[in-house]
Amino acid sequence: MKTVLILSGGMDSATLLWFLLARGDDVRCLSINYGQRHSKELGFAAHLCAITKVEHRIADLSVLRPFLAGSSQTDDSVAVPHGHYAAENMKLTVVPNRNALMLAVATAWAISSKSAAVAYGAHAGDHAIYPDCRPEFTDAMEKVMLLCDFTPIKLDRPFIHIDKGQICKLGTKLGVPFELTWSCYKGKEVPCGKCGACQERQEAFAFAGVPDPLLAPDSLND
Amino acid sequence: MKTVLILSGGMDSATLLWFLLARGDDVRCLSINYGQRHSKELGFAAHLCAITKVEHRIADLSVLRPFLAGSSQTDDSVAVPHGHYAAENMKLTVVPNRNALMLAVATAWAISSKSAAVAYGAHAGDHAIYPDCRPEFTDAMEKVMLLCDFTPIKLDRPFIHIDKGQICKLGTKLGVPFELTWSCYKGKEVPCGKCGACQERQEAFAFAGVPDPLLAPDSLND
């Protein structure tokens, strides 16, 4: 299947890239700069595409920052909260309507490149805090994508019912180079180890029973 | 109701602006530069907001042009077709996934500005060629907007079952300054009078029984 994959540079979408290639899909990747604090992830996305020899485009929508106020990831006046994904303060990390926006750009590219589907790495572990990763959102979004143009576009979300630990296990089997993926919401030189994204990543590797090649305990900072 | 209106600078969204203000809504307007050939319309949108004293923001997403290939409006290799909206060649004017993209940005702004709704001027005359103006699309899109964040956002599309002629009649009653609205797909100095947008505009004014203050017959060019 000819597919546009939304590749953030994190471990979920990286695993999805390896999964789609293993399945035999014809993949091109889209990364979006929406002015995120952790825009460092975009370089990781580019590297992943270089080693898989997959076409990669970065859409620079950082001009949208003023429309995305109130999130720790796109508003400098909001600090990145520490803690677990399930915590109430983690809602501060939600970027307004981020996934619908990224899916809209990906769908436009899917239509103009005559692709059949858009894929993204929404998973069950995200459901607690990210409304735009929940099954009811993805179902509604696919309906839009099937109706928005003359060519219906499928929304592929193979991880929607598995969690990040299971993704880590799958990625390990598929040979995903996790040292080339970035999760930390702070986007500094090394992962902070304290934000929700770092904590969730640590739990995923613990579940999978493998060490995180990126996140060595003595390399943490704040 | 606190509303984000997608204002193109054309007569439909201009009428919708006057309609919402007449209804007592608290309106802010969003215009989007998606690299359209007729980006001239953005200046008209700004003027309409200036005279109604409504906040106006233009999101410059013209970097998305490479993702919107194949449309006469965003791809210089495709000429603007002449003829009527109902004609098959008018499909060339469809910009891939344009409305979902604009609605996604507007929804992000609605969330971050604590607005209750996004409004846009999709109408029954558009249904023949623009999939993203049809009722089934707007119904699906509203479902996404109700689910995409913690705050459900309503999709207001009051013109979805009336056509451009009826909009012209309504706008005339509301005192919309149609000489300050732009329709022509070519975006040159004066309207071409031959593209689908010009023809549809002419028919609308004929139906309403009023002259188009912008489009005088002796001012046409190609």
C-alpha cells in the first residue's frame, strides 16, 4: 500500500515505519514543525528516513505557534510538567488539535501523491491524556478522510489498541534503532528523565525487558 | 457565541461575518495563505475585518504548496479552467483537503482562545464539485471537532443548505459591501469573468436581482 506516515522521530512512529516497511508498504514520511519545544525530534526523524532510504518531508508550520497557546510544548510561558502520563497536570502537554492538523497535511499529501493511506502511531497508552489519540477520534477522523476529496484516504493506526511497552517489544523484534529516536518533551541535549514522555519511555523499555540505548541513568539532566 | 470564522475574503464568508455579527456573536477571523493563486483575496479579508473592527489573523501556510500539487489554485503547471461550476474540468480547482486543513487550524485557535465554535461558509452551490463543502463532510468534521480536545468545538455552517444566490440576497439585506469581496480564481487586477468562481458570482447577483459592485462588464479581462 502507498502510504504517508507521520513520523515524529519518537519510538512509536519509528516502530511504525519499520512495521510498514516489513509489511511491504511503499512509504513516504512527513514530519511537522509546529513550533514544538522538542523540535530536536525532527533531526531524529530525518536520520531514520536516511537510513531506511525513505522520502522525507518536513512541513514548517512553526508560524502556527500563536494559535497553539496554552501547551507546554508550544507556549514558552508554560513549563513542561514532571510526572506520569496519567497525572492531571500532564494535560498541559496537549497541543490544541495537533493530530487533526498533522493528519490534514498528511492527507493533502496523500491525495496529491496518489497514496491510499495515512498512517500514524497513536497507541492505547496515549488515551488517558490525548483526546486526539483515542479510538473514537481516529474513527471520526477516518470518516473525514474518506469524504474530503474524490479519492478516499484510509487512516492506518495499527497500534491503536496496544501500548508503548508492546510497541517497544515489537520494535525490538523488528530491529528499530531506538538510540536514534527521541521522546523527551524538553528537547535539551540529553533526555530529562522526569517529564511524562521520558517516564513513559522508561516504563516501555522496562516492560519489554531491554535497556534504552538512548537513556542511560547517568546521562540524565533536568 | 464566541466564534472563529474562516474568512476567505469572498462573498460567502463575508456574508457569514455580517450574519454572525448581526446575530450577536463574538467573532474573530482567520484567513489562510495556502499558496493560492488568488492570494489577493487575503487583502480583501483584512479590509472586511478592519471595517467591522474584528480581530483578524492570517496564517501563512504557503510552505504547504508542494503538498497541494495538482490544483489550478496551488500548482502553476495547472491552468485555471474556464466554465461553469458544474463542469467536469472544474475539479481542477479543488485544492487537496483544503477545508479540513483550514478547519484544523481554526479549531486549534478556537481551543486556545476558549471559543465555542468555528464557522465557515460552505454552501449548497459548492456541493457539485467540492467534496469538503458537502453536508456529509461537515457532519464528519464536526464529530472530529467535538472529540479532538477536552473542550468540544462546534462547527457552525449556517449556509450549508442554501446556495450562493440566496447568500447574495441575504448579504444585500445585511448590508455586506460586496465591492470589498473577491471571488476570481485568477487573482489578477480585475476579475476575469470566465472562471468558475466568476461565473457563479455573476449567477448569484442575477438571482438576487442586484448589480455586482465589483464586476462591471467593461472591466473584465482574461
